[in-house]
Amino acid sequence: MSDPEVSVVVPCYNAERYVLSTVRSLLAQGLGDRLEILVVDDGSRDASVQRIRASGLPVRLLHQANAGVAAARNRGAAEARGRLLAFCDADDLWLPGKLARQLAGLRRFPDARLASSGWHVWVSDDPEPPSWDAWLPACAPGMAAEHELTCDDRYPELLEDCVVWTSTVVMDRALFQEMGGFDTTLPVGEDYDLWLRCSRRTSIVMDRASLALYRMHPASITKKPLARNFKG
């Protein structure tokens, strides 16, 4: 069996309510055998693993003791077989056509080794969005317009703000290996750190259309207060 083109790494910790809808949104990209999905269970204490197994969905399920999202993503990347790596958190969703559009962007700019896109913040505890037909006009205006797609040196822009969101990233797996993956010593911002480092090595294809849903719900990590203040 030939290796897939894209391997998607899904770190999963206590995401039983959302992970199946996340996986289904990845499978709906229509790549068939060209897509590999690796769900990395980061020591979940809920029924995430049982739900994935019972679903029969075509994923590779990996397990590790709880070590945090950076370690879980690194584990998945280490096991991946695709030439390209993508990431999606276990409570986020990809819109239909997201991956095909980004692959086309990387073909259009062959020197770029990383692609990202816009996203839409979705405040909801519902496992599924109401309707993809309802979301597409709001999230991805001008999806067919070439002017939405650019390829530039993103380092100056990233110094000001983290304009690359992890659940939209598609990147060369070799670049991930060159960068040493996510820094597991960082308590927060390990994704921002990686995109900054990558931007010193490669230009980034940026699609201004919103191609994914960033779910905000009561258990979101961005909603939780930190046990320590790491600022300043």
C-alpha cells in the first residue's frame, strides 16, 4: 500500500463529545487513501478512546500517558507516513474543500513549505454545526477568488500576532522534522513558537478565506485560567 499524501494529527484529551465530528470533517475532505488520520490519545479519562473504536472510522489510534498537546502532536508526527503534515484539534472542524484548496495553493507556490488559512470562531458546545450549507457563505467568502491566496515572508507579521492557527496548518513533514517539532518545555504558546521558527526557514501560503471552525466551549484550553502567570 502506497504512503498517503497527507497525515493529519489529532491530539485528543477528554474530547468524547467532539472528536467523532472532528474526524468526520477530515474524512469529508475527499482524499480517500491519500489521507491518513492519526488520533493521539493523551491519557484521556473519559470515553474518547471507546467512542473512536466503536465508530469504526478509519483512523490510526495512538496512546500515550498524559504529556500535553505538544507531546501528543509530536508523537503523531513521528508516526505519520505522509509527505505533508496537517493538524486539527479534537474539538475543531474543517470546512468542506479546505484541504484541496490548500494543496492547490502549495502546488501554485512550490517553494513554500507551509500553508495556513483564516478561521471562524464558533462558540458552541454542540458536537455538530447546524449545517455546512449555512456555514460556507459566512466562513469562506470568495473561496474561488485567487486574490484570497498569497505567499510571503510571514516572520514580521508573526512577530506582531500569531496569524497562523494550528488547526489550519498543512506543512512539509521534513520541515517539521528540521524544526524539531513542538517545544514540549513551553507551558503555553508552543504552536506560536513553531510557526515563528518555520517562518525563518520558508515562506507561508496564506489563504484569507476561513476554512475551519475554531470551537470555543466551556472546556476549551483558551477559556481556562492558568495555574501560573507566565507573562512578563
